[in-house]
Amino acid sequence: MSDTHRVITARWILPVDGEPIQGGWIRLDDHQIFEVQTSKPPTAAIDLGDVAVLPGLVNAHTHLEFSDLSQPIGEPGITLPQWISMVVRQRGDSDVDRRNRSIADGIQQSAAASVALIGDIATPPCHYDLLGSEESNPNAMPAIVSFAEVLGLSRPRSDARWKAAQDHLACDDGFGYSPHAPYSTPREMITRCVDASAKSGRPLAMHVAESPAERELLTAGTGPFADALAAMGVWNADLFPWDDRPLEWLIDELSRSSRGLLVHANDFGDREIQRIAQHSNLSVVYCPRTHAFFDYPPHPVDRLLQAGVLVALGTDSRASNPDLNLWGEVQHLLRHRTDLPPADVLRMATASGADALGRPDYGRIQPGCRSILGMLPTNAKSIDGVYESFRSEFPIPVPR
């Protein structure tokens, strides 16, 4: 065994892509996992004790630039159009230095919560200087797939955001596009982002089907979103409505991207879910506590999973969530969505998020994967007991 390798053992190891292991051991270094075994650990193994070892978590959707907020914007139950108006006013007070400080703060918060990989929606210009490269600074901080946000209902505004996005993407081949949402991004610009994703192989993320108000805007050109856009002085009657089945058009359009993440998906119906399921390059990112903050009807996550759609978890930002701890999303689902098997919830928080972001070397414990791991206290003698520990305990990073 190389001098840089070490072996760890614990009461439980949860590989995600394999059966839970009681006992067993992992051989790894600071970069990757080399071996996972179910046998008695070597005498030199580091015993982590009464814990379950988990893959590093994957937060597939957040906005790190809001990480300096001490509490969500607005009160629980606020409507999405009202909230968007408040967020626009808040964001107007931000500058580049404050945005970068918030991003750095959010990365630190995420690392402390055993998050290994983040899908971040970015407002360029911004940077992730805290990270360094994955090879020069392995496992110290989460890796980031950054999606440059493009929006604007006027041509000058959307063109300016497109130019800023191009500059941002030049920083990293793994960064992607984010046409913000159907209520803020013209179809022409959505198509432009999709075309660029398809040509470049970069991923794409978009807020889709967030609320019934979005559907009303797209199908009728009326409702709370139309009123909010008019009040903000950005209403453009030439852009709305779209047509009778706008979300089906959008799903098909996003399916042309290299890899598409449909964020939130609170308001999808069965017909739209089946359409998503036809495209293996599309996934859904569900943000449970943000969904609860807006007091939406039950999320169709069960129907999405039954249809075979890849579903990942995200925290969204601290503008709608009290923290960036992805395990809080897991616990929320275990308490409020008891129809979901705990193993499925764990997968959504790990391997599914990694796959959605195009990083299958994260979110699972197996040879070749990144060796960023978490450990959660448990003295359980059965896997059901481990899942019960999920409800009350939080993972912390396994020491390097």
C-alpha cells in the first residue's frame, strides 16, 4: 500500500450504488477511493467508530451569492411573484465584491455540511478563488459546476447578460448556461442557450414550473406574474403568452441541450412528467424546504421517480432557505414525505445530483470516485436503524 494511502473502517458504510456494508473498510488517499471491501479491516485501519460513512453530499442547485443573508427574504407563504420582486430589489444592492464574499462564505458553509459538489447559479462577474483547482486542493472545498445566469425581457438586457455569461464560461470548460426562467428569459434567448449547450457540451440549468402563476403567464399572459413584471417596469406584451402547452415546448427545447437540469418542477402535471421521462439527458432538481417556504401543494417527486426521471436535491439559496445544509433537505423529506424510501432520498442527495451535474465521480463510495466523505453518528444494528438516525443526526466531513 502506498504511503499516501490510508484505510478507514466504521460501523456502517453506505456506498449508494451498492448494498449497505456493516463493518468493512475503504482504502483511499486525499484524491480518490481505491478499494471498498466487506471483509474484516486490516490492523492498520483507522476506526471511525459508531458512524455511518456516506459519500460527500451533492447540492445540485443553489445561488451562493445570497449566502450572506441571515434569513429568507419575505415571510413563509409569500407568492413567488411577490418574492421575485423583493429579490430583485435586494440584488440591486449587491456589488461584485459583496457577491464574491457571499460566494466564499457559502462555499465554507457547504464544506462544513459535508457537501462535496455544488451546482451554483452565478451572476457574472464573480469568481470562486477560494477553491483553487481540484487537483491542487483536493477535497478541501466542494467542487462547483457554475451556471452563468442569462435573463432579461428587453433585448439590451438579455444581450448584456449573454456577454457576461460568455466571459464567465471562458474560465472553466465545465461551467454551463442558465437561462433563468420562462418569466424572465425570452424564448429566443432560451433557444440561444440551448444551442450553445448542444454545440459546446456544456450543461444547462433552468428554473421551470415553479408555480401555477408561471403557467398562467405563459398560457394566458395574465395573472400575478404579469402584474409583478409590470410593477417592476419590465413587462413586454410581445413576449407573452406563449401557447396552450408552454411547458411541453420548453421540455422539448431543453432536451436539445447537452445536459439539462429542470430546477424546482413544482407544477408539472402527468403529461409533462412523461415528456421529461422520454429524455435521458434531462433531470429534475427538487428543493424541498424552499418548496415548503412557498407553501406549494405536494411536490410530484413521487410521480417523477416512478416515471424514471432522475431527481436530485438542492437547497436553493438562503433567500428562500434558512441554511445551505443539504442534509436539512433529506431530513425534511424523511419527516414530511414518508412515501419516499430513505434509500431513494439518500440517492437524490448524492449519486443522482452527481449524475445530473455530469460528475459521476462524486456522490458514491466506489473505486475511482472522489474521496470526500461524510460520517453520521449511529449505533444502529440494522439499516433501518441507520435510516432512523438520519432523522436526528447530521453528517460531518470525514477527517482527511
